[in-house]
Amino acid sequence: MRPEKLQAVCEGRMGVMSEGGVPDSIWLADVAMFSDRVMFEEGLAQITEERRAQIARLKSSADQRRSLGAGLLLEFGLRARGYSLLGGVCNKTKINIERGEYGKPYVRELPELGFNLSHAGNYVAAVFSEGAAGIDIECRRKVRDGMAKRFFSVEEYAAFLRREHDFFWFWTRKESYIKAVGEGMHLPLADFSTLSDEMAGEHRYYFKTWEMGEGLFLSVCDEKPVAAEPVWVDLAKIFDGVRESHYNDSL
């Protein structure tokens, strides 16, 4: 399944076109390749100075690999739309990322572009959408007793007790929602329900969740129905594409 999906990326079938003409994309990648120090150092050269500084502050090598992979996915996704966080990239407009009141990142020059990143284990994920969007990826692991009762809404907890869905089915949906609305943990998790694929209210949001196998869960929350499907990509190919842009600039 992964090679077929990777071929779709290479052929340019990168997502579902939204009404505004911006391709919605959901990408997944494995960061294990950055255990190789040479690949890690080369990858650092293709991301922003700010992210390199963030990576340097991380003590865990696993956290460093995940942050690097997320940075490459972000840069690749922006370049697919004609933009870059780096200066001097051929045929790409330099843009800047700012942060909102609760720390949610946004592109100052493209306020309509929604994007979000997530990582867990050896995996990183990114979503790009025309409108607010959030993404969360989690690897199944043991959770403390009482977490579901504490953080799930009444109807979510009842469904969880009936074993309708895994704990992380709910958890990734709730995380993707608070990331989409941009309020972070200032929004109490038990105060809203993600049991339905559509959440009504002052603003309408939609959910889609995938169980990717091997205990991996992925959820996306968007202001419009989620039509894009997750695409596995090879970070080595992403890295080559990013590096090629720099090489062409030097010619």
C-alpha cells in the first residue's frame, strides 16, 4: 500500500482539491532514516534556523528526529504550493510563520492556509487545508487508569466502555480538534464530544480517523468534510526534492 501511495505523490496526485483550488493533503512519514547521523545533518540544512535551534534544545535523539521530519514535511508541503520558509529558493515566495494567542502557528502572508503537524514514535504527520485544520497521530500504548473518565465527555466515555472505539481513536480526534480551533489545552477535553464525524456549534468541524495498523491512530479535524486520504511518503524523496531546489538556486 505504501509504494502505491508514494507513487501518487511523485505523480503530483497530492490531495483533494478544495473549493478554493488549494489541494488538501495529509502526509505521513517514517523518521527512522535520521538515525543515520549523515542524513540527520543533511536534513538540518534544509529547515529553518528556528527549527534547528528547537532541535538542538531537545535532549532525546528520538525527539530530534521527529522534529526534523516534521520540519521537512512542512517545508515540502509549502513548496508544493509555491512557498518556502527559507530565503532564496527558486520560484518560491518566502513566507513567515507567526503564532496566535495560544501558540497555534499560522502563515502571516496566507491566513487562509490551515496546516498542522504531529508526531509519535517513528512517525510524523502533516495536514494542509484551505481553512482551520488539526492533525494528531498516536501509537497505542498503556494509559493510566481513569484517563478516559477524566478527559472524555459523558457520551464518549459511554461509547468507550461499550468498546465501540479504542482509547486513541477518541484521543487523536480530541487532540486534532483543539489544534484546529487553536486554543490548545485551554479548552477542557471533557467539555466536547468527538463521537460524531460532524460537530455542530458556532463553528462546524468535521472529523476523520484512520487505524493505520500496528497500533497507529491518525485523526484530522477540519472546517469542511475531510476528503483527503493519508499518503505515506518517503522522507528521502522529500529531502531530495528540498535539496534539489537549493541546488538549482546555486546554478
